[in-house]
Amino acid sequence: MKIAVYPGSFDPTTNGHLDVIERASRLFDRIIVAVIKNPEKTPRFSFKERMAMLEASVPHCDNVEVESFDGLLVEYVRQKKACAVVRGLRAVSDFDYEFQMALTNRRMAPEIETVFLMTDYRYSYLSSSFVKQIAGLGGDVSGLVPGPVTAYLKRSRQKKGER
Ligand code: ADP
């Protein structure tokens, strides 16, 4: 059984994330999408909301589960008996951070591989922060996020009283 963990903030889930999840689910027997409870950047959505958005976006993927974690990623991956970490790569700007993270994780846990999936050309410009910005200004995010995420963005905008 080959298990992989796909960690991220998912604040919120975008179609770029979903594309990585779907493709990874064809490469591994089981994918655990792991929501980082307390990411470095203060998230817009609570971890419960971020998990709920993911769960609502992946019902068609039988071998995908959504969980959350705190603390060291490699410890979590070991605990789950996974062999790999999946990450997505967009522009060159992602590379430095991802490279550093992959090598640091390998130093701590040489038995765990980081597997990078190149973004689809449709999503190469797409990020959660871009989506939040567009939604916050009342722009149309359809095509950028899975359907269920749209409602969360709308609610968040109403709560903030943005126009
Ligand atoms: P993090 O805060 O850990 O970077 P994100 O939710 O922003 O969490 O991203 C999780 C992973 O998904 C990262 O590896 C990121 O590069 C990847 N990712 C984000 N957006 C896209 C996209 N549009 N296409 C492919 N991969 C993406």
C-alpha cells in the first residue's frame, strides 16, 4: 500500500490543488490531504473550514482522505506510514521554498520522498491568495475554485463587510 501525504494550508482550496490531488490519486494507493492547522501565514479560514472545503471538493476521489495536523510534517508522515510527500510546483518562484523544504525534510527523514507534480497550464497562475483577493473585491471565482468553495468565499466577504 503506497500512501502519500499532500500537505498545505488550503486557504482556500483552488482548482490547482484539486488537479494535484486528482493526479496524485492515480499514482498512489491512498492520498492523505493534510491541512496544516497553524500555517506561518495567518489563514483567512479556520482549519475546520479549510478541511470542510476540501472534503466537499473531493467526494469523487475514492482513495483521498482529508485530515489536519500540527507540528513536524515528517513526524506526521511517519505516523501515517506514508512513503511520500506530494507538493505542487507552479512558477519558478515556488522552486526555492519547495527545494529548501524537500531537502530539509530529507535530512530529517531520508526514507520519505518528496514528489513534485507540475501544475496544469490552466492553473499555473492560480493561488489561494489570488482567489481571496478576487473574491474580496467581488470578482467571479468560478473556474478558479471547486463549486463548494464559492459559498465559503461569499460568506467570508459578507462577514468582513467587503464591497
Ligand atoms: P503552503 O502554505 O504549504 O504552500 P498551499 O495551500 O498554498 O500551502 O499549497 C499547497 C501545495 O499546493 C504547494 O506545494 C503549492 O505549491 C501547491 N499549489 C498551490 N497552488 C497550486 C496550483 N495552482 N497548481 C499546482 N500546485 C499548486
